[in-house]
Amino acid sequence: MKKLDVKLALFIGVICFGAGFLLLPYQLETLKSALPQNEFEKMTADMPMVITSLAFSAQLFVMSFLLAWAGFNLARKTGFSFDILQSFFVKGQKKSFAGKPFLLAVLFGVITGFLIVASDRFYFENRILQLNEFSPEFSWLGLAAGVIGGGVFEETLLRLFLVSFLVWGFRKILKTDGKAVYWAAILIAALGFAALHLPFTSVVFGELTGLIVFRSFLLNGIGGIFFGYLYWKKGFEYAIISHMFAHISMQLLFIPLFY
């Protein structure tokens, strides 16, 4: 299995390498809208885009390869599956997405996209005045970065590696593999991902009030619960598909519909 896991990790790494060329411009685009023009220009003045993009993509490749390699090993030990992805590299194994699990993944992704956009549009905008300064717009770059970068890299980091690692650790320490272990890992990964957004949220809003922190945890954590459940019950590939459809539904449906 070691050679197979290396092949799988390289496959993930190559995808994430390509995603880097989308994620960096999208992050800079988002940062530009959040910072005053002079601050943004000062921050990026000495940033040669080609070299920076290559360095960023190379960093993503190394990170995703190591996380995927460790994640596949941990997943095997904790009962998580990635049968469809594995079948690409094993002769005689032909596995494809099943109908009902695939539809469930799409549904969870669309629900996630709806909750993220609608909660801002119909709730938080009325209570956080700074949100009225930003009006989300459809972006092909945002769509591509979300589908590839979010769908593959974030799921590799948060579900394949972190959830698997937490379940493995809990089972070792608590000597149990009950449902609570899996739910705890899923929730910790979702909340941890949301917490990582707080520094950028502080830059955007200039402060961190209780409501702003709640918004950050809700918008950045809710998807992780859906994706974690799919990873646990259906497989790694379904978590990726669901994450992708969250971005697809936001960009192609809910942002044009609500804004």
C-alpha cells in the first residue's frame, strides 16, 4: 500500500500545484477589495507575480503531498474510504460515484452555498454595517479557485488528514471507536478551519465583535460538518464533490440570485 499511497498523494499534489495559480490571484483580489488602495499597493509592490505564483504553487504541492500521504495512511487505519480515487491506480478496480450518495453530496453542497450567501444577505448585512460596503459578484476566478483549491486542497487538509488524525488519536487515547469519536473529530476540524479565518476577518472588519466572530464560525464552519459527515459515511471523494458544489452553487446560483 505504500507505493499506492505515494501515487495517490502525488496525484493530489499535482492538482494542488495547479490550484496555486488560481488561489493566489483570487486571494490577492479578495485582499484588494478589503484594504485601502495605498496599503494594497504597498503590500504587493515588490511581489513579482510569476515567481510568487510558482513559489506558492510549489508550497501547495509539498504541503498537499505530505498531508495526503499521511492522510491516506491514517484513513486506512480509521475506517475512512477513498475507493473511487484508489481505483484509478489499481488494475481491475473500476469504481464510480453511486447515485444516491452523489446526489446527497450535491445537496449538501448546495445547502452549504445557500446558507453562506443567504445568511449574509438576509441576516448579517442588517446587523454588521461593514458588510454593506462589500457586494459579492460572480467571479470565474473565484469559481475555479473554490472548486479546485477548496474542493481538493482543503478537503485533503481538513478531512483526509485532520479528521483522520483526530479519530486515530482519540481511538488511541480513549480506547473507543464509537460515533462520538468521529463527530468530535468532524466538529473540531470544522471549528479549527473557521478559527483560522479570524485574522483575515479582523483585517476586513477592523475589529472582532461577538457577532462578527459568530458569523465567521458559522460561514466557515457549517460546510465542514456536511463534508465531514460525507467523508465518514460515504468516502473522501464525496466530501470533495460536495465542497465543489458549495462553490458552484454560490457563484452560479445564489450570488446572482440574491445580489
